[in-house]
Amino acid sequence: MSVLTLSGRVAIVTGASQGIGYHTAKMLCKNGMKVALVGRNAKKLKKAVEELRTTAGSPEGSSAEIAAFACDVSDEKAIEKTINEIVAHFGKIDVLVNSAGLLSATKIPDIQKEEWDHILGVNLSGSFFMIQKVLPYMKQSEHGRIINISSMAGRMGAVESSMSYSASKGGICAMTRGMARQLGPFGITVNAVCPGPTRTSIMDAFTDEAIHNITCRIPMGRIGEPEDIAAGICYLASEEASYVTGIMLDINGGFWVG
């Protein structure tokens, strides 16, 4: 039995077809939450839902417990449409996990404006407009939780990732703090999780040499697993974290200790 109070609440997880988003959705489901999986690739989302219904769904296997919603979070109108569909399906929204994100390793001289805009459009703007569109519904919840996924690069600056990625994740940290202040009076907590290097497909942007160089600098001696990050997200989504807001939860194996 989970020590966290999550059962019966509704969560939206973006970037949920793979990586941290997928494992977060899985862990939330296992803790009794109803979860809307959001991602760009409808086929991958469908596969993720099928897997979760088998491994982490409700005992009844009800389709109402887990559902997929295809959406490009860099498209504001698509976000609004998707939020309306989620509310129509589940009836409410209690938790938002902004996990959708793109990683880039482009060097400073090689970054083009198109890439810069695309990375910030998904990572930073996508997170902001997801929050903006869920607010009317979350204000009606007694358990409003917003969890943004930043990065160690947003805390200390990029090591191997690009400046576009670092800037987008640094923006998420600043946005999280500001929103925590402004949304606290509505009973909504806003926090960020800042993972270190994590074993997901987005690390394909790094060379083997880069991954080796990073791993050598991690005191725990390994790259993080998506489950490591998901556990922290589950805590911040829970009732037990109701007095925690405006924090950056660092989960990085000691790579950066402030």
C-alpha cells in the first residue's frame, strides 16, 4: 500500500508516451490516480495506454482510468482543445505534470534560430500554456498540483546539452517560483523536478564519449533511471506535499549539490 495519498485524483502527464513521462504516468496509475496521457505521436500513445492498462491500470481495467490525447504542446490552440477533451472525459483536473521536452546538444556557434525557437517552444512555452489552460479547472480542485520538469542544466548551466535547452530549463525554474507565489492563494502548489542525466531516448543526442564524461562526474556512479524521477514527481503530486511549493527538487545522483 502506498504511503502517498493520490487515489481517485486526475492527472495530466505530457510527454507520456516515453521516458520520464511514461514512467511517471505508470507510477501515478499504480498509486490509484486517473491519468490523461498527452503526447504528439498518437500511435505511441495508444501503445503506452495498452501497456499501462496491463501493468498499472485499475483492477477493473476501465478505460476511464487511463486515456490518451494526442497534442503538440507547442501549439496553444491544440492545448486548449486537448484540455477541454480531458475535462469532458474525466470531469476534473487535479494534477499537471509538464514532462514534454526536447533535448539538444548543438554547440553555441551552430545553433540556428529555428532550433532555438523550437526547443523553447516545446520546453518552456508548452509548459506555460498547459498551465494557463488548466488553471480554470485546477482552481476548482482541492488538490491542485503543478509539477514542471526542469533539468540540472536549468540550475547550473549546460554541461553537454545546448544553450537552447539550458535556457528553456532555466526559464522553467523561474516560472515555477513565480507561479508558486501567484497560485498559492488558490491552494495550488507549483514545483519543479530537476533531473540529472537520465536513461531515456532523448539522451541519444549525446555521443558515447559525452555520456562517459558525464557519468564520471556523478558521485553515485550511474546515470539516473526514469523511475528515480517519477518517484519524486509522485511525492509532489500527493496530499503529503500540500505545504511544499516553489521548490526545485534535484534528483541527480549528486552531480550538482548547489
